Amino acid sequence: MGGALSVTLVALAYPSMLGISTVSSAPDRIIANTQWGPLTESDRDFVVKVRAAGLWEYPVGQMGVQKGTSKGVITASQHLIDGHSALDTTCRKIAPMLNITLPNIASPQQVGFVNQLASDSKGQQFDKDFANILRLTHGSIFNTVAKIRSTTKNSLVRALADQANDTVLDHITVMEQTGLVDFDQTLFQQTTPPKLPKSDLTPPPPAAGQPPIVLTPPPTATSTPVDIDRLAGGPAPAPTVG
């Protein structure tokens, strides 16, 4: 694979599809007690991360549909749009229930991914960069999703983690099916990431009163959001913040 991609991945890739560092050194600290179980800092960060993932991967999927030159890249792009619109619906549903503020803009690192792909001309370079950046970031976050799923005591976060696990695995698979992934380079980058400043990994908060951006499902959507109404059992009181 060309040197340009190597430089891009070294410069941008941190072990997180979602590009956000934990905001505290005590991720297991309980920040709210809810009827769905305690909410920890890592739980809150996870919901924000899933939202932030959609804010860059959804438009990259739209870009891939337009700029991709192989059937595999176009298919993978459609999966990004489909999967992240469904995840976003779940995030926007549970965030107010858990008193979590969601971003409307991706992190600077994630914007860098989008800008890199936007700068590629339609053709082989775009296809390669697309497949490798998305395989790297999804592979990096896979273990994080599993950790949240296995440790959270909050049933809403657990349901989101179930959905995210299925989505991330699907996206890893379709990236690999493009036949464009350089596994030696990607796995090396995935396991030995550069250290980026926290400011690069955190999306800015939304402006006061700004409604959340909606990632609209495609007409042919196959992914479905979590049925939160059924899971939650109806309206709920606001969480008690500790």
C-alpha cells in the first residue's frame, strides 16, 4: 500500500472508531442512579462515542456510495449508512432518559478521517483509504464494545452495546470483503497507536438549545434500533445524579 495511506493512518489513528478518550481517571465511578441500573462514567462515554461514530461514519458512507469504484466499497458504504442510522436512533432515544448530552459534531480526529477521504480523488486511492481507515477504527473499538457489554449494570447501555457489537462486527466484515485491507499495516496501527491529545479525541458539546442532528435511515434499511419503549417499560423519571 502506498506511503500516503501509511502517513494518514499514523497521523490519525487512535484506538477508537469513536475517537473519544475517557474523561476521567475513574471510569467506573457511578454518576447517576437510574431505574435501569447505575450509570458510570464509562457508560456515559460509550453512549457519546456511539453517537460520535455516526457523525463521521454516516457521511463517509454517503461519500463512499458516490466515490467508491468497486462493488465491495459501495456495499460497505451502504452498511455504514444503514448501521449508524439505527444506532443513532437508539442513542437519541436513551440519552435523555439517562440525562446524557450528545454531540452534534464529530471529534477533531474524526473530522480528520472525513477530510482525508474527501480529499481523495474518486478511484483506487479512495477505495484503499476507505477500506483501511474503516477497518482500523472498527477493529480498534471492538474490544471496547465487548468490555462495556460485559461490565455495565445499566440495561439501556447494555442494549446499545448489543446493537453496537453486531454493527461493528458487520462493518469489520464488509471492509474485509472489499479485498483492499492491508492486514499487516492495519493490525500494527491498531495495536501500537500514536498518542493524541485529549482535545483531538473529544467532540465539542452542542450549542445551547440545539436539537440533535438526525441520521436518516435509508429507504432500504435493514438494521433496526433497539425497542427502547418495550425495554424501558414506559416513561421514566429523570435519573438521580450522585
